[in-house]
Amino acid sequence: MTDRPARPPRPQHVLHVVGTERLSPHLVRVRARGTDLSAFRESPHTDAYVKITFAKPELGLEPPYDLAALRETLAPGDLPVTRTYTVRAVSGDELTIDFVVHGDEGLAGPWAAAAQPGDRLVVSSPGGGYAPDPAADWHFFAGDESALPAIAASLEALTPDAVGAAFLEVQSAGDQVPLSAPPGVVVTWVYRGEAPAGATPVLVEAVAGWHPLDGRGQVFAHGEREAMKALRDIVFTRWGLERAQVSLSGYWAYGRTEDRFQAEKREPIGKIL
Ligand SMILES: Cc1cc2nc3c(=O)[nH]c(=O)nc-3n(C[C@H](O)[C@H](O)[C@H](O)COP(=O)(O)OP(=O)(O)OC[C@H]3O[C@@H](n4cnc5c(N)ncnc54)[C@H](O)[C@@H]3O)c2cc1C
């Protein structure tokens, strides 16, 4: 078996924060402006995502970062680090990203919680893999706060006559955000209460009580890795869906940084689908 050639890095865009807004106790919206966002405006995906690169400020590195060259010169602990985030919206030269604020741990969450106008944000060109299929007979969404931006954007893109369901896990009712969904798509908020995110079965239990509608449906389910593994079993084994009907992955893993989690995903044992 030959090794797959490494993907060339996506071009980097240097943006600057123009404003932030607390959408809920655990979600902060960051708006940032750049010069050429055409690649974002042209994305057909409602789950379009970017890799944000964080460099240690004290090293004075200037973007775009040549990671291959930096690997030759910097100690591993000084290398810029990436985090993956959904493009919640793009309008003109402004990009909107909604970050989960999950405490003091990590890089991106604390960065977003403290972001100020003028701060630099280095993002890759967008990737993505899902958009609602107007030919689907029903639509199903499930996720925690990390998938809320992608699910919110997907709900907005459904046709007015779309039917289905969305299950969204948040800590409490105070974390609900307004969504724009067609009347035939029933939105259920699921509360985990004081239990830490990623450590409760509440989302899976709620989804287990739902039954697919008639016809051929489409599923978008993303969030904490263990919950997604359990949802994978419901969707394929219980509901009998085919791979082509389903977009499902771990967006993060309880107790692991994204670097560790992404490394696990490259191993056979770390794959969900
Ligand atoms: C395609 C894709 C799109 C994504 N879109 C979004 C998005 O729009 N908004 C968003 O907020 N996240 C999104 N995520 C998830 C985000 O990339 C991870 O949550 C990431 O780990 C956050 O980085 P960090 O630096 O804040 O924390 P890390 O340094 O990666 O982790 C530090 C600690 O925080 C924990 N942690 C990480 N994320 C969460 C969380 N959401 N809740 C509770 N604990 C957590 C980890 O388990 C670890 O213990 C997306 C992921 C993918 C793959």
C-alpha cells in the first residue's frame, strides 16, 4: 500500500477582529474582517470550516506562517497550533465564527472569550462536506454547542417545506440561541445541567427516542466523540441508513486537546466512520 501524499496546506487569510458578542453564557461570536473572502462566499457547504492558526505572541512570527519551514527552526513546543471552527456566516469582507467558551483550558476558547477589536485571526481557506439536500424526504440534526454554528447555518438553508428534527445539547435553558428553522423541523433543546460537557448521555438518550420519518432522510450529527460513536450506532444499526445519507463525526474529544484528538483520528482505532 502506498502512502497518501500529504495534502498541500490551504492558503492562509489574515483577518482582524471587528467585534464580539456573547450569544449565551457558553458561546461567543467573533466577527473579523479580511481583504479577499471570495473563497468563503463561494463555499457551497453549510458546515464550512477553517483551521485557525495560533502562534505564540512572544515569538513575533508574522503570518502567513510557513509551517514546514518553522518545523526546521522552532522547538516543537513553539510551533504554531491550529484549531478547527465553523464559518457561521460570511458577508462582504466579514467572517463570523461562534466559539464555545469552555473554561480556562485550551487555546481557542480562551482566545475568543478575551478577543478585542484589532486582534489578529489567521484562518485557512474553507473546507466543508455537507449541505442540506433539497431532495431529501426528511432532515435530522444532532450536536452539542460545538456543532450549533453548523446546525444553525444548515437549518437556515433548508427549504420552507422541509421536515425533520434537530436535537441540541447545551448546559441549560440560558444557553439556547435563536434559530431559524422551517416549521416542519422540530427543534428540541437537551440540557446536561451541571455535568461537564462530553460526559453525559443526555443527547444520545434524547435521540434514541426519535423515529425516522418515511422516505429517504439526511443526517448531520457532530459533537463530542463518544456521543457521536453512540449516535453512529443508532443511525446505521437502528435506523438502517446508508453512509451517503449521513454526515457524522467527532468535533472534539473529552479530556483531549484538538492536537491529540486529530492525531488519534489518523489511526484506525480513532475513526468513527
Ligand atoms: C469541522 C469542525 C468544526 C468545528 N466548529 C466549531 C465551532 O464552530 N465552534 C466551536 O466552539 N467548536 C467547533 N469545533 C470544535 C473545536 O475545534 C474544538 O472544541 C477544539 O478542541 C477547541 O479548541 P480549544 O483550543 O478551545 O481547546 P483544546 O486545547 O483543543 O482542548 C482543551 C480542553 O478543552 C476541552 N474541550 C474542547 N472543546 C470543548 C468543548 N466544545 N466543550 C467542552 N470542552 C471542550 C478538551 O476536551 C480539552 O480537555 C469544530 C471542530 C471541527 C472538527
